[in-house]
Amino acid sequence: MDLFATNQNRRTFLGQAGLGLCSAALTSLLGSSAGAASGAPSFVPHHRPRAKRVIFLCMAGGPSHLETFDYKPQLDALDGQAMPESFTKGQPIAQLQGKELKVQGHLTKFRRYGQSGQLISDYLPHTAKLADDIAVIRSMVTEQINHDPAHTFMNTGTVISGRPSMGSWVNYGLGSETEELPGFVVLTSVGGRNPQPIASRQWSAGFLPSKYQGVEFNSAGDPVHYVRNPVGVSPAQQAALVNTISQLDRKRNGLVQNPEIDTRISAYEMAFRMQTSVPGLMDISDEPQSVLDLYGAKPGDGSYASNCLLARRLAERGVRFIHLYHRGWDHHGDLQKYMDICCGLTDRSTWALLTDLKERGLLEDTLVIWGGEFGRTPMFQGKGGPGRDHHIKGFSMWMAGGGVKGGISHGATDELGYNAVDDVVHVRDLHATMLHLMGLDHEAFTFPFQGLDFRLTGVEKAKVVKELLL
């Protein structure tokens, strides 16, 4: 075949496709085709949803429940004494395994707040103002005692790598309300002791179509790498290129029927729309100074405060699942120092986020969840100032908004805060409750893979915690 003729035919095809479809591309990419890119709903809700979206505030590293929400007078009474063996014998402990175990009393005071009389520590003076808005779960349990597998378990309901994260499940099931942004967005911040890394597989789509995976936005600098056009490339030229590539991909997919090609098409189209939508979204300098002051946010600083403000902006724009990680809660030593730092960086902004959502009428249908991958031991750890080791048998989290009953405490640990003993809530129960509030039955919400119908809550028995619901 004549090489010149072949090249000419290829150039003619691409040129005609680009020029002839440019206008259609702009209309399509900014309009009706967006549903495919952002992820159309895969399930009709099984019942009336109370929440439209989730904001998950992950205190990565494992905040101490014994310095936040779980007051135990007996812990102070036994401070410095040997930990009773009846609590710890045969139990998994991270770094304290095989060492002499002594009781560590509370390192702060607790007070009652609100009409509900919720017990909240002095480390959280701003969260204390939310006492009547939050449901504190004091009986959480999980199954993994080290950070990365514990995050994997919290995010996916299993320690097996490669399973979909909860944000991907929600995005897959309900799709996104926005045509301009991903349905699942991740933001991270750092501050405190020993900030553990958070791997991007924590927001992976696993075996779900990859268009449902989380997209990490940078809190400082360009929000997404390469989101801006190269110098000299206009939006019309970019639209023509994206449309041509999409047409070629669709032609190929007509032959091979590969869902990942659909995902590739969606990714190109979403990236094109994000070039317009994301820079404006991430520039919080257009917020009134009063709002910046409310959160304690400064444009471009990459802080948890700015991420909380961005979470509100993402919620307003229809993002389905917003996951914030604040890395720095791994307090094996110098607990007082680092609780001051971590709470100083997060407490006010968390309160501001809920206050802002409430004032804008968004909290009613936004489910907010706060907590870490596990808690901390009642036993002393540390060579300098006292600290606490990882703990999975009992810890605290809270939920608010989106159909959650505010001003309540659910469950309890034993007298030393070691074992969850009353109304125990497993991580899978948390997932089941979250899905229920989103209108999804966790037992019926499945995805076929390798001959099995998989679900976020797995095959183990999980329950919706109805006591938390309005």
C-alpha cells in the first residue's frame, strides 16, 4: 500500500472528524453525555433515602477514644497500676504485646454539653458545641490492628486488597449528581505525630468499573495534575481532540465490548469538563472573609480547615462521596502534645463544616461521619510523655445529618474502655447504616464478580443500627 496515500487518508479522517465534530463535542461534553462520565445510577434506591451524599472525616492514625468521647472514672482510679490480665490475656495488641501493661488514666477532663448532656473532652471545645447534632457511637469494633490494613478494612469491609472502597460503592450505586466533577473526591492534610502514608488504593474502585474510583484533589497548587491546557491549546481544540479519541475508542469498543474502554472515554470527557470546573471550585479566595474565618481557612494552604471548606463546596456541587483524611493521629507517645496539635488543626473546622452545612440547609441530606481506623489502648505507652497503642476492641466515632438522630450516645465499652460491651457496632454495621441512609439495602446491593455477588458488607452478618436513625 502507498505510504503517502495511507498517511493522507488518516490525516483527512482525523481532520474531518475533529473539525466536523468540534461543535458537537463542546455541546456533548458540557451537557448530555456527562451522565456517562460521572457515573449514571446503577441501582434505583431500595427505599426513600435520607442522605444524598456522604462526607467522611477520617482522623488517620487512630484518635484516642479515651481523650475524646469515652469517659471512664475507673481508668483514673487505676492510673499507674498493672492492667488487669482479665482484659488483655490472649488479646491482640500492636506494639505493647509481651510488655508490662499499666493503666493510663485520662489525660484531660470531660464535661457534659448541650441539652443531651453528651460527655465530650476538653480537647474538643468546638465539637462540644455540636453535642445535640451528633450521634456518638462509643462501641465501635474493627478487625485489623495496624494502620494500612485497618484503613483497608474501614474503607472496603475486608482486608483483602483490591476490593472497592465504600466511596466507590456509593458512586456505583447512585451515580453522581454533578456533570462537571467526579462523584467521589478525596482530600488529604497533614499535621501531628508520625503521619502514616495513605495509599491511593484506599479509594480504589477494585473490581467495579474504574470510573467509580475516587479522585484525589491536591489541596495546594494545581488541584489535579495536568488539568490545565498546554500553552497554545484552546478549549475548542481540546474538545475536538477529546471527541476524536472518544469516537475512535467507541469504534474499537463496538468490536471488543470492553467496559474499560467506556471508562477511558469517560475519563477523557470528565477531564475536559474538569478543566473548567475544578480551578474555580478549588479557589476558595472567592469566599467571604467571614466564611474563611469561620473555618480558619487560608486559600492555598492545604490545611484540614481549607479541605473542610472545599468539602462544603463539593457537596453544594453535587459530589456524592467526599473523603477527607487528616494524617497525624498516631499517638504512641507525647499524647498530650499531639492531641493539642491534632485537635487544634481539626476541631474548629469540623464544627465549622457542620455549622455551615446546617445554615445552608445541606446538613439535612448530607451524612457526615467522623472517626479513625481504630482507637487507642487504656494502657500506657511511651518513653517520654505518655501515649497509647493501637486498639480495635472498642473505640468511638460519630455521625450527623442525613437522617441521623442528633444528641444521642450509642453503645458502651467496659469500665476501662477496653472492650465494647453494649450495643456493639462493627465496621460492617457502620457500612450497612450508611448505605441504608443513602436508600440502599446492603444485602441487595451487589456486584457480580468471578461468579459471586459481592457487596460492601460481605457475607458476614451486618446490621443497620436503627437506634441512630430519625
